[in-house]
Amino acid sequence: MELIETTLTPVQRRAGALLVSWTDLASQQRRRGERVRVLAPGDDVMLQVDGDVVHRGRVLRYVGTGAEGSYLVMFGPVLSRRAPVGHSPRVQDVTVRVVPTQRDRRVNLYL
């Protein structure tokens, strides 16, 4: 699974698709110290949008020829959001109640 760092326009967000230039992807791989890898249709990718939001996507096809081409990537809803460094998530007090067993071994889930 390849990581692609990108930004999305509102149109790309609504469509769930974007074009990623091969040269941009190759420069990201070199910056991270990885081997430059060519993606094939059907390869899974992780899109990191604006440094904090992560989407899972899939390469549909390569559009264009040579180094001037781009990958057409389809992606789904947000998988996670990265918390800012130094920020601890808020913890709420949780009270757990045990619900007594009902007849016929059914459990009432109303709390």
C-alpha cells in the first residue's frame, strides 16, 4: 500500500477521485527515502490530505504516457484524523451499569 500526500479541491472531494501526477508521487517516494515504485491498476493507496485526514483509495488506471502521465485514484470516506502533536484527547467519565437478565435469557439493552 502506497502513501500519497495531497490536497483536495471541493470538486475532487465530492467526486471521490483525483489525478496524481507520476512525478509528484516519485518525488514523495524519494523524499521519504523509498524506492520509486510504479503503481498498477487495482493497487491500494492511502491518501494523506493536508497532513491530517486519511482516505483509503484504489488506482483505477494510468492516464497519459511516460513521466507526464497521472494516476486516476478513487477514494472513499475519511478513515481517520491525526490529532495535533502535544494534544491529548479528552477522556470522559464512563459509568457502566449491569442490566439484570430478563426472562427467556433475553437481555434488555435499554439503559
